Amino acid sequence: MENWVEGFQQSIDYMERNLADTLEIEDIAGIVALSPFYYQRIFGALCGMTVGEYIRARRMTLAAQELSGTEAKVIDVALKYGYDSPDSFAKAFQRFHGIAPSKAREPGAPLRSFAPLHIKITMEGGTMLNYRIVEKAPFTVVGVKRPFHMDTSYQEIPKFWDEWLAQGEKRAIMGTFGVCIDTEGKNFDYWIADLYFPWEEIPEGCETRVIPGSLWAEFPCTIGTLQDTNTRIWSEWLPALQGYSLAGDYDIEVYLPPAEGSEEMSIAIWIPLKKD
């Protein structure tokens, strides 16, 4: 676990050294030998923000320090920290600091500062995270998909579900699975899907996707504990994992009808693994 945490801190240090340059998520994730998809999932769980939010907060902090402490021109600072125009920089600066860049040099100007992150994981008792590791053969899902961006997915995916549920009986599929599949960089596809059988017709507007055979870590949870379980998988369970590593650039949420005698839906999160 210590080497894993050290590698993650090195990736943050890399961001810090290159805040005035172009930062590519592939390069950042590569420091920890993770795909961009998994790196961003883990970063969000550990740090409580997206990679993009962290980089913007640090750049805005440094930009304010330069504007308030030097004679640098606003346009030069904007270009240095990756903004193509003074207007886009001014809007971002206003959102972060609450004032225009031109006001940063005024005496007593209220500026915000976001310090560099330092990863430290402490193990605390008192709670259990149940899981099991099982092997599954390849299977195919059929469903509707939509592209999402890592920075906004937590807000936008629930809207996707709401739109789909609002169709009522017109829905072509039940919605057994929620499947996250990496596409490129900070983008991924999210599927609302069911299990597909080859003798069935593919409903209009739906597609199929083969999920490779794999070992899977299965984490049972409920609607009320789904987000907390997801966060703990990436921030507690994964750093302590031994003998296995992540496999593939996808993970799955499973939604099953209530078991007999229960009123609560059965939910699980599946994470693909491989033996080291």
C-alpha cells in the first residue's frame, strides 16, 4: 500500500511542477501505472474533487499570487495558465476568487488560496466493507449509452437515469446494469443496460457490448450506501489490496429486484481484477 500511495503522491507532485504547462491525464495516470479512467475514479474518492477541479484551483491560486505580487499583465498570466483569452480567464478567476483579475492588486483584495494536496491514508476501525471475489465468463449487455465527462459525471449520470425512468412502460430495457466504460482521457460512456441473449432482438435505439470474462470483486450495498461504498472501494479497499490489481477500463453497478420477503432492491458494485 505504501508504494501505491507514494506513486499517487508523485502524480500530484508532477501536476504541481507542470501547472504552467499543458497537463495530459494520460501522463498523470501513467506515473501510477493506471489508466486515466481508474486514476480519475481513485483521485475523486481520495481527494473529494476531480483532477480538473484540482488543477483549476491550483492554477487560480498561483495566478492570483502573481497578479497581486508582481507587475505581470493579466493577459500574460491568463496564457501562462492555459486560458486562450482574457475573457475566459476573467470568468474563471471571478468564479474562484469572487473578484475580477484587475482587482487582485488592490490593497486588501479578498483572494482565495488552495494548497497543494498531500495524500495520507489512515486506517480506521469500526466499519466493515463486505466483498467477495468471483470468476465470471464473458457476457453481453444490451442498452442505451451516453458519453460523460469525469468532471461532471456525478451530477449528470443521475439525470440520465431520471430521463430513462420517466419513460415508464415505454422503456425498452429494465435497467439491470449501470456500466462505466472508458473511451478516452476524461471521457467515458455510461450504459443503462440488461443482460443480452443472442436469440433476442436488439430494441430500437439500443446497442450491445461484450464484457470480457474476468475475476470480479463484488461489493453489496443499498441505494442509501451506494455512493459511500463506491468511495470506500477506491479510497480504502484498493490501497490495501494485495495479490490482485485492476483489470480493464470499466466497472459495473448491478440493480436487482428485491429478494423475497424484502422491499429493498439488491445492489452491488463489480470491479474487474486480475491476479498479480
